[in-house]
Amino acid sequence: MPFVGLVSDPRWEPPDDSGEPERRWNRHWRVPWGVLAWVAVWWTLLLLAPVAATELGDAVGYFVLLFAVALGCWRVDRWFGSQYSRGLRDYQS
């Protein structure tokens, strides 16, 4: 029966450095500005549709809403299109 646990080796010796090395947190956060800008434009269009319908007419508000939905569908379609969807079908014989 296999055993998984701590295994000690008597030949192992700790390194010569007695002090712990100073830890530095080098996290470089990459903010996805393009995605954030796209989401901001999309939400602005969605929020602008009722205002446009009130101020400019129902047809204009409807077309702004249609444009916002089409823009969202286009972006989601492009995102799904870039995913690798073949999976393990490449390895089937």
C-alpha cells in the first residue's frame, strides 16, 4: 500500500544562510484598459437609450438600444471565437 507523508533524509543539511531572505512582492498588475473602456461604452449606450427615446423619439432610442445589444453580441461572439473549442478531439484516433 503506498504511503504519502513526510519523508526525512538524514543526509540533507540546511543551507548555509541562517537568515531568511528578504521577501519582495513584485506584483505587476496589468489593468485591462481596453476591456474596461469597452464595458464603459456599452453601459453608456444602454443607459443612453431611454434618454434618447425621451428626447429624440422612440425610434432613435430603439435604434440606440439595438446598436448596444448588437455591439454586445458581436463582442461576445469574438470572445467565444478565440477560445479553443476542439478539446481532446485532436488526440482521437
